[in-house]
Amino acid sequence: MLHLPKPFILASGSPRRAQLLRQVGLSYQITVAEVDEEYNGREPIAFAKELSYKKARAVALSTDYAILLAADTIVVLENRILGKPRDAAEAATMLADLSGKRHEVITGYTIYDRPSDYAVTDYELTQVWFRDLDRDEIDAYIASGSPFDKAGGYGIQDDFGAVFIKRIEGCYYNVVGLPLAKVYNDLKTYIQHPKIDNE
Amino acid sequence: MLHLPKPFILASGSPRRAQLLRQVGLSYQITVAEVDEEYNGREPIAFAKELSYKKARAVALSTDYAILLAADTIVVLENRILGKPRDAAEAATMLADLSGKRHEVITGYTIYDRPSDYAVTDYELTQVWFRDLDRDEIDAYIASGSPFDKAGGYGIQDDFGAVFIKRIEGCYYNVVGLPLAKVYNDLKTYIQHPKIDNE
């Protein structure tokens, strides 16, 4: 449906984001630049937006003519940012902490135009409620290997992760890793008014 | 993860419900009975629950030993029930009506045990917000053929339907056609306490 006037670069190595873009019929190249993703203590929304901008900018510098999209998704539980679990023990603790509670998933994203260097940076926040999880369910999910490449240790789109979540408020795809409706709208606006301003 | 003590019968012809059950590792047979699905003017939640019970019961009568699951999903926009669109014109009207507005998706479901005839009937309600749709977007979606077998004329899980929805409140899978977390929990309770009572 969207016909972008320039090459489209996804500045993210996330297979889930790539899949979501394919889902809405966008073709893209993937170029990922190394940026420091260490949490710097900033307010979570500002941090996610800033990191998406840094990711977009790092790739933009090596291209002359393109539209770029970068994103960063973080999981916030009771004012604590949950990263990707490093091992099974950490995944088990994370999932037990999420069990029976509400948390927030924030994706900051940046659409960046070259050569103009105009950029839009925005975010989406979704609230997610886990039902009470059994130890058995947590163990079986960890054994599937799924938690390890995901912030917060779960994927809402996973076969089993799906039954962990009883309710969400906000954009579903934001929890997968990209707020699809919002990004789609921003790209549509960009096509209609190529000179988009930073808000 | 769930090990049901009896054969499990899905009393629904919906390929989406079958897919969701496979997703959580349940194996099942499908048996569908004809029931009158005509809207009888009842309050929507009561109607969806009643219809799921009728569907379960109609199949249960032909089996001696099984657990059955039946469900019925309805879409309610401003107190009006939206069915499956019969043609492109009706689909276009339906999607234009949904555009920019909030509606409700209600799934009534029944878990039915044979031979005891104990049953649990419950429901889930999810609120869904569409963003403003262009006529082009509506036409392209209708051309994909997707609206015609779906109440309300859209599938939240569809490649393109996904960008129509900017926000939900409630269970995502309920909008797909089965409130996965709730049904999973009820089946777990059933396994632990096989004699489940009708609420």
C-alpha cells in the first residue's frame, strides 16, 4: 500500500521488526550500526526515543539517499527497566517478577530522511497484564529458548508467551517491537509531505 | 503444557480458533454442528454465551466421552451487531463505519464435559480502536478477500488489518476469535477439578 519514494533502510537487526514491515508490504534493506545501548538512567520514554534516534543517525551517516527507520523497545516494571535475560536463572526471575502484574512496553522509533537529515522521533506505550504463572509454565517457556533475545524475557507473539498475557491496553504490535499503525501513519505523512519536521 | 484427560473436540469450523489451539500445543478433533446463528435481539454478551453453549451442546449430544470447546465471536459498533459482510459493498460500508471509532469484540465460549454434561460458559470483551481509514486502504483490503469470512469485516491478525487498529483494551486473541489466556486457565482448572460447575 505504501510506495516510498526512496530506498528504505531498516536500521535494526530485530527479525520481528523485519517481519512486521514485510507484513504491511514494505521492502527494505537492513543495515545495523553499533550504538551503546546501556541504560543511562534517563526517563524511560526519553531513553527509548534517544536510542532510536542514535541508531537511525549512525546508519544515516553512511548513506546519501534513503528513508531510514530505527526503533528501540524497552520493558518497564515498577520503574525498573528489564533487559534481555542473560541466562535461564535471570529469565526465571524476570518472568516470576512479571507474573500477576502490569508492566509497560515502550518503543521509541525514528524515521530519518537522507540527504535532508529531517527526522521524526516518537514513541508508543502499551500496558500489559500477565496472569499468575506457575513455576512449570515458566520453566517450560524458558526451555523453549524464546526468552533470551527479548527485553523482559518474553514475546507476546510466541506460541506460549501468548497465554501469559491476559490483557493489554495500547498497540499490540508495539509489544512485538514496532507500533505498526503509528509508524505506518508517519510514513504515509512523510510520503505526502516529504519534509517532515522533528517534533 | 496442558494434558487433557479426555479427547478434546473443537466444536467450531473457524481455522483461526484451530490455529490458536495448536499454538498452545493442544491437539483436537473438529466436529461442527449446525445451529441457528441468527441474532435474536438479546443483549450481546448473553447472546454470544448462549450461542457458544448451543454449539457445544449440539456436538456433545453425539459423543460419549470428551471435552468440548465452542465459541462465538461478535462485533458490536454503537449497539449494532456487525456480521460477516456478504459482498464488497457491504464490507466497504462496514469498514467505513468502523473507521476512526471504537468498537467491541465479544467472544462467548463454552467448555463442555461428556458424559457428565458439566459446562462452563464465559466470555471476554475487548475494545478496539480503528484509526481513520482512506478509501484506498479499504478498497485494497477488500480486494485481498480477507473481510468476507470475518465478523465486522476485518481480521486483527491479517497482514493489512493490523495497521487499521491503533489500540486495543483487553485480550488480543479474543479479537482473533478465542480468548486464549482465559480458555487456557479454564482448561487448567478443569484438569485440576474435573467436575466444573456452570456459573
